[in-house]
Amino acid sequence: MKSFKLATVTLLVASAALSTSAFAKDGTYTAQEVGRNGAVKVQVIVKGNKIESVKVLDWSETHPVADLTQTQLIPEIVKYQTTNVNNISGATLSSFAIKAAVNKCLKEAGLDVKQFQKPAPKPAHYNDTVTEDTNIVIVGAGGAGLSAAVAAAESGKKVILLEKNGFAGGNTSVSGGCFNVANRNQDHLTMSEGQKKIVEGIINQKPLNPLHAELINKVKDQWTKYKESGSNKLFDSPELHALQTWKSGDNQANLNLVYTLTKNVSGTMDQLSKMGFVWRGKANQFVGALWPRSNRAENFKSGVGYVDTYLAYIKEKGLPVTLMLNTAADDLIVKGGKVIGVLAQNKNGRKYVINANDGVILTTGGFSANVKMRNEYDELWGKKLGKNTPTTNLPSATGDGINLAKKAGAHLTQMGWIQLFPAGDPKTGATSFKLGENSCIYVNRDGKRYVNESERRDVLAKANLAQKDQLFFVISSAKRALVDKDGRNAYGVKVEDILSSGKSFKADTLEELAQKAGINGKNLVETVKKWNEFCKKGTGDEMGRPTCMDDHRLDEGGPYYATLMTPSVHHTMGGVQINEKAQVINNSGKVIPGLFAAGEITGGIHGTNRVGCNAVPDALTFGRIAGLTAAGK
């Protein structure tokens, strides 16, 4: 009987081995899965029933994520012979895509995939506590944090920069990167009659406070001089930018903060230029931007260019900035009412007590990825921003810094105002998976426009949500879709990946485009005809648009694109209250000594609605101000 049992066990073991490897073939295999920004194509070499190597052949992910998968995720898959390894913090979708593609390759090779899904050994866990002393601690290494770090370090301060993700950049790295600034790169633009009416309306407003009156009077004087000059070039100024920003937020923002932004943002632009950042020479008007003052990089895709520029500059100049990745702030150290440091912990459990004799700057972003906080605070969308509503943000945008500041006594302001981006990917919420500008014309399945696409973002989002299934199409021309010589869109995503997703369509004629996308063809042709007539004349748009920008034109013939989109949670306008020096204010209206904040963690700059392309200028400009203030400048 014993020999029979032994034989049975031996047979079972042999059978298991057979199922794992008998049909496996050494060789090179490829497969792909969809990541955050498109298809991720992976190559796996199998030899002797083992994973010999893994390589990403092609993808559209931003390079901080790409770099980390090469140096962390993939080496662990090969080392431990399993796809059950930890995801890169902040890059969950990209990590999932690589692991899923590897599993496909293993299956194709004839291997038992389950044998390659055993948990990897847990990383070494440390129970020790390390004490560090520095001048300034900055929590959050996105655009605001990096800007603050450079400003403080150039002022002679030693900086420790904490980042809970496995890479620097935060939401700035996945943003569109557009950058509003008045009177820069606008020489190619002329004033339309619609734009003239907008300026006249702004200067004829009834002043609501002394600063409002001052700004109106300044723009009146500027407008009078402009008209006397006989110029037909676009009119703009920091004061006009401030008035438009304040009005777009229903006059609810702190106008002092708004004006601090608009009059200092040009200096931020100059600083970036001196650091090596190259601007595209022509400003444009992006979705929700209200005026053609939106700039972007010439030699970078999306907002990652700002991140690269700051990191390269820190390294090149040898600035005293220590970047600690995978390290989250757990609490602020407060003594006698003053913030003097941070308690932190890295992903391996090591704890840090970081003393900062000049203070702490919080630059941790908003809470767009925190469903609980969204529905707790929401005052605009009926508490309906649940888990089925996607976000454009990284999954790490969970409001950590807001809660840390609140615990330390900071006053939170305007927390109920959450912005939906009008045009996000229906599945992921990402803004990068599209063809053409998001301010091109919108049509529903009936082939009809239903909104002025140059309106405020909240107006656009509400109009888009009112369409059937909350879906609509952005219609653009292949000749104006900002596709580079490598076949990638303005975010670096391959056009072929976008078209193969089933959410974007391409055709030589509007009739064919409508058929492919499921749009009423007759109505679409008529809609585009009317749009082209407006672009030619410059007046009389059926939806009230004041101007037709070059990137929005459809009058040069096909091919045409139609991209399916839906609104997604984009920006949380509320947060920690600050003053013009980026000092955090408590519930009694007084400065909290040693505590500063910048970027989306703050509230009071945007009001009920954030103007498109004001976010990056806000983060980088107030980040710079926070760094200088903390350094005593």
C-alpha cells in the first residue's frame, strides 16, 4: 500500500513538472497591454523554463515611470522569477501593464503562468529610526516642491525633499504642461471683434473691492493706450490675466493671491529659460484658458519637461538638495506653536526624524484621487464623484499634506470646489489619450455642437455630462493635431495606439468619420461647415466662440479625427490657506511659524473654477515664493 501511495505522489509531481515545462519552448516572445498612456509592448526571453530577460520595446509612458520600471520592476521580475512583485509607487497602471504582458509571453511559451506568480520575497524591513538635521524640509517633489527646492538651495539653504512615490514629478509630470503668462510669445496673434468685446466687458465691471478697482483702472488705461496705438496685435497684461482668473472663479478667490500669481509668473518663465527650458515660440489658447496666453515646451512632451529641467539644474549646479524617494511624511513636528520638522517613513519601514531649523514647505498636491475626500467635501457635483468617476491625476493625489496641515492647525479654505476636466479618457481619465487640442469643437452622437468650447472648464464639464452616457467627441484635423514626426501626439502617445483603442477614429472624409464613430453624418457635415465659415469670417459662431485658433481649424480637408471623451476629476481648488508669501494661515487668521505651502495643496487662488493652464504657473511660481520666504529672502 505504501509503495502505491509513493508511486502516486511521484506521478503527481512528475505530472506537475510536465504541466510546467514539457511544452515550454526556449525563445523570444512579445506581448502588449494597455498602460496609462497607451500600449506597452514587452519582450521576454525564455530559456530553460526560466525568465532570462524582460525588455520594454515600446510605450508612451512618461520617462520617470519608464526609467523606474527598467531599474526596479523588471530586475525584480527576473531576479525572483515572478510577476508578483511590488508595483512602482505612483505608477500602478504602468506596472500592471508590464506584468500582464510578461504573463502573456510566459503563456505563449507554454509555461504554467501560476508558477510565476508566487509572491516575491519581501524587501528588508527596518525598525530603526534615523535623525536628520537640515535647514528646510519640503514634502512632495512635484513641480511646486522642485521649484521651492531650487529657490531655497540657491539662497544658501540645505534642503531635504521627500517624495512618497518612486519618482519625482508628481502630477506636474503627467499634466499637459501648458503655462499661462501675459505678453509672452503672442506676436503672431491678432485681436478679434469677440475678444475686443470681452475686454470691454471686463473693464466695465462694477468694482467689488479696492484691489478689484485698482486692476480694472489699470486695464482701462492699458486698453486706452492700446487703441490709441492703432495696433491689431493681441492685447494682454498681468492685470487682465488676474481679472479673468478672478471672474472665472466667480470672484471667490483671494484676489491678492491671484494678482501675486499673474504679476510674478513671467519671472518664473524667465527662470526656467535660464535653467535651459526651451519654450515653443507661439502661445495658444488651451481648453478653459479663456485667452491665448498658453505656452508650452518646444522640446518636451507634457509637463515632464519642467521636472527634468529642475532635476538637471540641481545636479548641474550641485545644489544642496537631498531627494528621498519612496518616503512619506507621517506627521509634522510642532514645538511651541512652530513647525520645526517632519516625521517620515520609507517603504521599507525605516523611520526618520527630520529637524528643519528654517521650516517645512508642503507641496503634496490635491485630493483628486481620494474618493472619500472628494465626496466628503464636494459642493458642486452632488456628491457623485465616486469610484466610477475617473481622474486625470496620479493615484498618489490623496490629500496627505492637507490633512497634515489641518492637524497642525492650518485653516482649510474652499474645499468644496472640485474641478472636472471636460475631456478625459472614458476609462482611465487621462488627458493624454487624444488627438487634437481639447479646445477643438465638441459634438455629440447627433453630430451637433452644444457648447462654446472656449468657456470655463466647469461650464464645459456640465455640458459634456449632459450628453448621452456622458460621452462626446472632440473633432480635429490630422493637419492640425500636433502629431510629431515620430507619430506621437503632444503628450508623446503614439497615434496608432490611440486609434487602436477603439475610442479614436480616423477618416479621409467627415461622412466616413461619422460612420466609423457612430455619429450622425449629415449633421456632422453641416456642423463642420458652419464652423469653417466662422473660422473664415472671424465672427458669428453659433455657440458664441470669440475666435478660431489655428490649431482648431477644419477647413483644410481630411484626414479627420474623432476622439471619444468624458469629464474626469482634475483639480481640487480648495486646500490650505496661505498668504502672498506662501506662509500657512491658522484658523485665527495668523501665520503658523515655520510652515509654508504651494501648489494644489493650497486654496484661495482659483475660486470655484480653475482657469486652464493656470495650475503649473501656480505651482511653480508659489513654489519659488515659498522657497524664498522659508530661506528668509
